Amino acid sequence: IRSLAETAMYRFKQLMGDKLKSRQFNSQHTETMIKVKAINKMTGLGMPKYQQQS
């Protein structure tokens, strides 16, 4: 599990940069949430869709 977390953080930093651009805490929180949602969206696009066979 640790290697998966490290890989995810590496991918996050490569795509989004390793620093926050905002100075205020509320803006940093918003910036982080936007980046996390973008990463989750990209991860979701790469996941296969399963259909139950009857």
C-alpha cells in the first residue's frame, strides 16, 4: 500500500507541481481540492467498467 501512495504522490506532483500557488489558507485548501478532484477524475477514466453477466 505504501508504494501505491508514493506513486500517487509522485504522479500528483509531476502533473500539478510540488508547491501551492496560493498564499491564504482558504485558497490553498480550494487549490488542493481542485487538484485532487482532477487526479480522481483522471484515475476514474483509466478504470475499467464492469458489467454483471446474467
